[in-house]
Amino acid sequence: MARGKGIYKRGTVWWIRYAAPDGTIRRESSKSKNFTVAEAKLTARRKDVQEGRDPAPIKQITNITFAELAEQYLPLMAEQKAFGSKKGFVKILVDEFGNLPLRRFGTRLIEEYRTRRLTEGKKPATVNRHLATLKHMFAKAVEWELLDEDTLKRVRRAKQLPENNRRLRYLSVEECRDLIHACTPHVRSIVITALNTGMRKKEILSLEWEKHIDLRHGFILLDVTKNGERRQIPITPMLRETLQGIVRRVGVPYVFVDRDGNRLKDVKTAFNGALRRAGIKDFHFHDLRHTFASHLVMGGVDLATIKDLLGHKDFKMTLRYSHLAPAHKTAALAILDGAFNGHPNCTITAQSNGKGLRLSS
């Protein structure tokens, strides 16, 4: 956002904009995150123009390929939380565009790529992640003065797709019980943790006894989460019993480990086996998170509380569960009906024991 005429921000770096002696508009990076540095550079450029000098002759930008940009881009993104996923996206993009010079990119080229990925069966959300990565790479190329801004504008004109592929699959209480009984012991404790906390799989498998588990005060503290904020989740009686039943290994910090004491990285094979034994179809591990939230909503827990428990940064993510709370809608209309009929204090109270899912293993 601009803080002064001729000065604007791109990412974290300040850029300047001014008219050259020939009347063309020049855009130039200050190469600094400090506004004062950009302001001083703009003042110097304008002084040169007033005195008839060309302050910054246009540089001849080397026409590098997309693969060469990727080589510079990936090392600088290594500290990002989602680096693993981004690395995969970049590889796919390099396979597609590797030898193509950056100046050859345009709106139509990217729209054709977007359409081709859809026809190959990729979901809109997946294609959008590819496009977002591509646009970020081009933005960095301009910031590093490897590319002119006109190419970036053409790339950005390729719009992302509407994402309508969000699932809301959850288990009934009976299906939860069946799944728990169908699990092998090491997967059972992980499934119970998911059903009683709504945590993501990565969050669960990263749990450490001393760092995250507080059985004395009855909560799990997540210090590093997907949205970057700390999250505290109460430990239910069922989860407490489960955690207390896990044998802790000396010198091993992690809660969920394999037979050799190494941290579990994934449980996909064992979890899918449990689903087959329980007769549950079209279900993924992440849907345990939906199950947790859905049963809380149906039990009368307000959406603001569920948002905090799930660690959603955007309330829109939590609103997907709102249709499961008919009691709240009924209560709201009852107040309206009471007002029209002379009973303004008429309300309907949703019943809830406040304990979430009541399961037994």
C-alpha cells in the first residue's frame, strides 16, 4: 500500500515510480524494506530528471528460462512452512515450462495450462495452488530485476478457479465406535486423539510429551500451528485415559512412535485397513476433524468456540458447519414468534452435555 505519491510496496520491499526525461513511467525497486530509503531514492531520481539527466537507464534484462528462475526461487523459499508442497508444485511447473523463456509467458498460455490440468482430473483447489505458486515466482522475478513488470501483469490476469470441492464427510457416533474397535492399538490411540481434539494429522503425529501434553491441567498446547497461532485444546476424559495408556519410552519425546521408537510419519495404510474392517467408505483421515466439529455443532456448541478449537484463522471455514445447528435457527425464530405474539422472552434452549462425542473403546 502506498505511503506517498510515487512510492509503493511490493511484498516487503518498497518500490518507486517516476517519469523519465522522455516521459515514460519508470518503476524501480529501492531494494529496501525501509520507507525512508525508498523516499531518498525517489528524491534523487526526480532531481536527475529535473536537471536533464537519465537517472537510471533501462537495463537489458537477461531472458532467463523458467527452470533457471526455479533454481533461484526454491532455496529462498525453504523456510516457509509449506515448503514441501511448494517444492512439488514447482517441480510440476518446471516439467511443463522448464525451457520456456520468462518473456514468453502470457495470460493465454497459463489459461491453457489451467484447462489442461482440469481435464486431467485435477481438482480446482490443486490447480489454484499451481497458479498461486507460478504467480509468486514471477512476482519474485520482477523484484529481483530478472523480468519486466508487463510480463507479470499478463501472468496475473489468469484468474484462479472457484473452489467448490470442499468435503464435509463425518461419521455417526456408531461409525466412530466401529472405527475405534477396528483399529490396531497404535492407530486406535491416534484416531481417538483426532476425534476428541479435531487436530490435523500432522499436528497429532508431531505431539511431544513434555512440550505439548499437560495431563495435570488437562490440555494440549500447540505452539506452532498451520495459521501461525498458539492453540489450547482441553483433554476429554476419554483422551486422558488413552494418553495415560500409552507406554512412554525413555529418551523419546514423541507421543506416537513406531516399534523402534521413531516418530510416526504417517498411518495411511493402517488407517485404511481399519476403515475396511469397519465397513466405512469414502472417508479420509482429515474427515475425523470434520467429525469432531460436526458433533460439537449438533450438540449445541457455538461456532466461535469451534473456530478456536479447530484453529481456523478465517471464520468462513467454520461456517461450513452452520447447517448442522438447526436448534440455533429454531431458537432464533422462536424469539421472533414470541415478539409478534406478545411473548418477547420466549426462547428455546438447545440441550447439550458439553462433552462432545461420547465414545468407548
